[in-house]
Amino acid sequence: MDISVLLEILRDQQEELVTLRSQSFCKRKEEDLIKLDSKKAQVVIGVRRSGKSTLCFNVLNRAQVKFAYVNFDDERLIRLSADDLNDVLKCLYQIYGDFTHLFLDEAQNIEGWHLFVNRLLRQGIKVIITGSNAKLLSSELSTYLTGRYNEIELYPFSFGEFCEMEKVETTNLSTKTDALLRRAFDRYMEVGGFPEIISGEEIADEYVDTLVSNILERDIVQRFKVRYKDTFKSLSNHLMNNAPCEIVYAALQKIFNFKNDKTVENYVGYLYQAYLLKQLRKYSPKSSERIRNAKCYPIDVSLMNARKDAFAKDNLGWRLEALVYLALCRRYRTGHDIYYHKTDSYEVDFVVCHRATVVELVQVSYDISSEKTLNRETSALAKAGILLNCHKLTLVTAYEEREIDAPGHTINVCPAYKWLLN
């Protein structure tokens, strides 16, 4: 690429930083996980539009370090190759002067980017990277930057961050503030956590439909050269409509008339890699059982209804279950694994393990006013608590709060609008 053109593009991107400095943003907990003084590359990964770039900018700006910035998701850089990256570096020095930190946005768009980053690290430059594809980042990082990166997974806004953006009181609740918190929870259940929807910059349905279409086409179909494009997109929408659900490849093969279930497995894997869906494996001491019949969840509840051909809007139980799973993923980032537990007679939504020890069982039910529903959910928790030797049993509901005595256990019933803030 011509140097003068490259300079113009990078100067345009520098102006975007000036605009960002004039705005105020919600401080996210993941900011504390980025180590600016580390010799390792700091890698923030997650679904598109979850706030990765803003998160990294906030960390760099608040620390007042000298940094340069390049966004590889710019359509003007679409033909950039690894051979051009040294020219990018020259232009950045010309624009920013000397700098200690380099922020590379959506780095996976440039083939061979990891070799460039490796060289920068050897030269002592601190590198911050964002990316929207788990497979490309993780495989290349583990191969070429072994032991030299710190990976931070970012999700759309949590309920606590949603409340901060909406200026909703979350502590010292009175009758009024408790009611307003419940109201905020109802809205969060509906619109989810994508920052631009919450801020009112975008209309939810149009935004999510466009976002999903772009991810399917740009991050999956084009990148992985998907052969059966229309069928793949139908499969993707089917899974988002029915999530949370168990993934049975043979059944999906029949529904969509694929030649074999390996194609289905690959296509579902692409959805995980692009962070549209998140996987939950079945609990079992046997490894062979853990890799079969995984469940899938949307990365944000807005994906369940704010799309064309979506029908999950009114299923509040599914939506709450998805919110709880994502909250558990944020809560137990390291040293823990999350599963679901299922027998022939009962099922528990979430099993939290620390190594081989089960530390918490979490069941989700939006409404337990029916005695039949209450008995089913608490019975499953109690049976699993005995079987898995776990004494921390939680039943998350929409609004109810109390304790329930069960054989050998106490079940803590928590309203979701409080539990999500823990």
C-alpha cells in the first residue's frame, strides 16, 4: 500500500481517539485484568461490538501512557498484508512520535499478524490486541506467542454495568429504588447488554440483525469459505431461536439435509469461534461423556429476539437461564469450570466446579409460584446436592427471595435482579 495513503488512514483513526477522549464511559471490571507493564501481549477477545476497543482505550487513556493505535477492521485496510506491517509501524511513529504501547484493534484481520507482534515484544514494546475470533487468536497465540500473552474474554455489559449506564441505584434499596431496580432488570432481560443499544445510539432490532448478518458473512462465511452459505445461515438462526438447547449433530444433519454430521459440527464450531454462541458441556467424571451433547447459549439475550425470523422473545425462562449462564462465566473466569447436570429423572442447569470438586449448583426458574414447578426445581437441586456432595444450592428466580429446607440442604432462593449484581 502507498505510504501516503496509509498515513491518511492512520491519521483518520487518530482523530477517532480524540473523539473518544471527550466522552465518558462505564468502567468495566475487565479493565483491571489488563496489565500495561507486562512484557506479555494483552489480548482482549469477544463478540463484535461488546466494547473491546473502548475498554482498551479507557485503560490506556487513564494510565496516561504514550500509545499508538491502528484499527485493522477499517475497509480501507482490507488488502493489507503482513508485508505492509512494518510500513504501518513507520507511519505510526511519524504520527504519534515515540510511544511505549501499541494498540492493535481486530488484529486477526491481517494474516501473519502474530509474527509482527512477536517482533514488537522482543523490542520491548507493550502490545494490546483485540480480536473477534477465538479460533484464529487462540491458535496463533498459542503457537507463536507461547507464554507471552494474557488473554481477557469480554462479554456485552453485565446487569451491574447496565445499571451504571442507566444510573440505577443498586445498593441501600428502599421501596422506590428496589422497584426501579426491578424495572431495570425487566429492560435488561429484553434488550441485553450491547453498549450501543443501551446508550440509545442504535435501535435494538435493526442493530442486532445487522450485527448478526455481518458476523455470519464477514467473520465466518468469507473467512472459512463456507460452501453451503444459505443452509449455514438457516442453521445459525435455528440455534439462536432455540437456545438454550442441546446440540445433537445427527438431528441437525437431518433437519438441514447435510451430507454428514461433521459438516454440522464444523458450522456450529464457527458460531462458537465468532462468539455468537457459547458452549456448555455436560457434567461427568468421564471425559468421553463431557464432549457429547453440549448445550449452546447466545452470547447476549438480544440475539434471541432482535433478529428476523426470531421467536424467543416471550420465553422468559430461556432468557433468564441465558443471563445466569453468562453471569456465571463472568464470575468464574479462572480456575473453575461450568457444566450442566442431567440424569434420567432430573436436570440441574449449572454445576460450578473447582478442579474435580463441585462448589455450587445453580437452578433457574423465572416463576416458581406453581407448587409443581417449585417442587420440581428444588427436588432436582436437593438430589444433585447429595449425589455431587455440594452444599451451596441456589435457585435463581425473577423476583422471589427466601430459604427453603430440603433433605440435608438449605436452598437459597434469590431474585435475579439481586443475584446478577453479586
